[in-house]
Amino acid sequence: MKIYIANRPMRFDKNYAIGDKIPEDVIDPRRVQGLIAGGKMSLSIESQAHEMESTIVTAVTVMLTELVELIEEAGEIAWDGEAPDLHTRVEMCKEAIRTEVLNFDENIVEEEPLVETASNTIEDPADPSVDDTVENGGNVEGFTCTVCNKNFKTERGLEQHMQTHKE
């Protein structure tokens, strides 16, 4: 139930002073918008908060439902007959994500952090042009630094590396 606040003295089922709370059920619904527009009353903070909460809950429910539907589709989760309530579906989708149904664990790639070198340049250890193994069983392929013998898969990688020796 909405609660309104009297901005001026008003009379409905009884007299209301400025600041008094007026219950929704004592006001003719056809007059509410006019009384608010005319500044005679306003919607209480509690009612505004309740309306906002209801709007948020509705929006979150819609988004959650869409997310569950996407997870169900991706994981090929099907229901026999009518789908269970949203809470049950969410719990089942969470379990599907944790298990191998969606194979999420296999697709996780951990990135290595960037490393600062002696020359204060940043090298990405995951850079495919860098071959961290200096020795390759005696068979070195690619491009080798003439200063430190570090191997690189591309000429560009070697050129970038050579900048570290120019100091």
C-alpha cells in the first residue's frame, strides 16, 4: 500500500496536517495525480523506495531469467514438461556451470603477469615471439641474440629484445 505525505492541511477520512502520512485507501484514485501535481501531497519516501525496489526486483528477475535461458541453451539443459520455478532453474544452472556440462574449466586461460626487465621495458612472457628456452636440445631455430644467446621465434621479437642491450 502506498503512503502519501500531506504538503498542506487536507481532509479525507479525517483531517491531515502538513507532514502527516495519508494511506492510499482513503484517497480517490482519480484525484491522486492531480493532488501530487498541485503540490498538495507527495508520495512518501517509503513508498518511493518500495516502488524502486519492486522495479529493481522485476528488472533483476528478467535479467536472471534471460541468463538462465542462455545457460540452459548453451548447456543443452532441457526439462521434461514444464520448467521448474526460477530459483530451482538458477540452482541447476549453477551446478551445471560447476560441472562438465558446459566445460567452463577447460576454457579458462590464466594470463601471466607482465615482467619488468633490467632495461625498464615491459616484456610479456606470453608473447609468442619469445622462446624462453635458451637451449633447444642443440637444435636452435629462429633468431638468436648475439649478446645473451636468447632465442626468439620472430625477427621482430629479436629486434625488440636488442633494444634492451643498447644501454
